[in-house]
Amino acid sequence: MATREDDGKVEIRALQAMGRQVFGFRLAMIAVAAPAALLNATPGLGTRLVGSAVVVTFMISYVLFRDWQRFGPLLLRHPTLLAADTLFGSFLLISAGPDTTLAYVSVCTPLLAGLLYSWRGAAVFASLQSLILLVVEETLDHHTGVADSLLLPGLCVITGAMGSTLRTLMLRFGTATEALTETRARLAATEAVSAERARLAREMHDSVTKTLYGVALIADGLAKSASASPDRLDPTLIGQQAEQVANAARRAAGEARELLTDLRARTDGEASDVRSELQSLTSDFTARTALTATYEGPATPVPLPHATARQLLGITAEALENAHRHARATRVDVRAETTPDHRLIVTIHDDGRGLPPDTTVEDLHRTGHFGLLGMTERAASMGARLRLTADKGTEVRVEVPLT
């Protein structure tokens, strides 16, 4: 997230960029007004003085414009440098006269002062430039009307006010941008926390919660076997059930450890062969539940990013568990295939009773069945399409882009 110091530097750089444009504007004004001033100058010495003043002023402005990255911070820190530039610019006024078009170059100074030094600087330099204009006019004995005499000083005051206003607007815009950046950062952090909570809820539901549910079922069976009358006790059965409880508890501990490892060090950049992992998942499901489950997949490896493979395996595992726990299925078929348009399609089909008609995700969520909601969220997180159909059982179809 951007800090206030960074935002302040951005605002200063923006002010310096506008100051550079002021010198570019001064260069353009000198180039446009110089021919007329030279034509109207007194032949001989007057023309040479005006030409020299134009060349010197133009070169100084050009150097400042070209090397603004070096001179801009100096002007920002030392207003006396701008005062020196203002006094040197009076040479152009004296040589060309306050009644020529070159005199309008003087309005750039209070404009720049307003941008760099706020309203105080604008007031000081507008007053200084106006005083120079009036002194030059009186020194050269140019007798003009009051309105004409106050025209350029008035423009200096106006441009100084414009520069100060632009500075204020820019600083306020910077403050508003900073507030917007902080708000967006907070929203992004909140969204990230919510997404992580949803992910952890899915992982807990699809791994540790189900394993612990299996532990509870096996423990209930063990309790019934152990509470039988002495003549009906079966030590072999009790031993098998105790071993199943121990294996399930170890599996739950392993799943919890995997979740903690995933929280501490994500390996999203790694690739997984989802083909072999789907086959292993199907085999483990058959061995654990005694429900017939078959797998058919591509002959060649199908590498997927670790995060995508994890979400796809989570959807498959959830579909298998639903077939075992809710659908009363006798067979589950898992099929994976790749398509010419670079997609991986995985279908999980069971011969169970299927979902009730008109069932929605919201209905399942309200009744505490989070499995389908988790499958939907998993598919959305990896940009996949998920489709469920309930025709002669339930079929879950997932289409994952491979590129």
C-alpha cells in the first residue's frame, strides 16, 4: 500500500512537471513574439539589444526546460533562484519595452511562483513583477493610459492566482487519491480475508470434517461391539474396528497438517499430474467405502498448476462422498478426457437417487449442506465450468481450461 511519503513525492513531481510546462510556454511566447519586437525596435543599437535579450532569455528558458529534473528541485527549495530569474528577465523588458508583445513573457513568473510556492509565493512574485513593469515603464518614459499601464500588472496578479489555485487543486486531488488508494487497499484486504475464509471452510469440509465424521461412525460401531455380552464378543472385529479408528484419526491428522502447511507455504506455481491423482483418489475411495468406483482417463500425463489440481480433486472428492453418503449409489464412474480446444473434462456419475427436483444451491446452503456450494466456489476460483444433472443418478461435469 502506498505511504503518505510516497504520495507526497508524487504530488511534488506533478508540481515540478507543471513548472516545466510553464517554461515551455515561455519558450513558445518568446518564439512567437520575438519577430514583431525585432521589427518594431529602433534600428541599430535597439535591434541589437532586443536581439541579445531575446537570445539570452530564450537560452536560459531552454536550459531550464531541458534540464528541469536537475533545476526544478532547486527552484522548489530556493525561491531566491526564481527571484534572480525575474530580475534577469527585466533586461528583456528594458530592451524591448513594456508595450511590446515580449512583455507578456513576464506573466509566466507569478504563474510558476503560484505552482511552486502557493499563494504567498504568488503574491510576492506578482508584486515584484508588477513593480518591475511599472518601474520600467516610468524609466523608459512610456506615457500610456492608466488602463494600459495596469494591464500587465493585473495579468501578473491573475496568473499568480491561477498558479496558486492549480497547486491547491492538485494537492487536494492528491489527498483524495490517497484516501481512495487506502480505501481500495482495505477493500482488497477484506476481500482477500473473505476469500481465504471461504477456502479454508471448503478445505475443512472436504477433508478433516468428513474424515472425522468417518471416525465417529467407526467409533460408534466399536462401542456397540465392545458393549455386547461376553459370550458374543468378537475380539477380531473389535480389533479391526479399533485399527480403522486409528487409521482414520491418523488420516485426519495428516489432512490437518496439510492444511497448515498449505497456509504457511503455498506451492501454486508447481504442476501436478492430475490424471494419476484422480486415479489414486478413486482407488482410495473404493478401498475406504467398499463402493465400486472406476476411473478412466487419458494415457498421457495432464499437468495442471497445483492450485487448479487441488480444486479439481476437491470437487471430485466431494462428488464421490455425496454418492456414498446421500445418493445410495452402488457404482460411481469417474472419467477424464482432454479436448482439442485445450480443455480437461472430468465427469463423476453415480447410479443413485439423484438430487430432489428444483434443488438450488441456496436451498442446500440454508439446510447446512455446504458440499455443492463448495464445489461451485472451487470451480469459480479456477475459471472452470461446473454442471450437475440428475438423470438416472447424478452426474457432475467439470470443464477446466488447460491454457
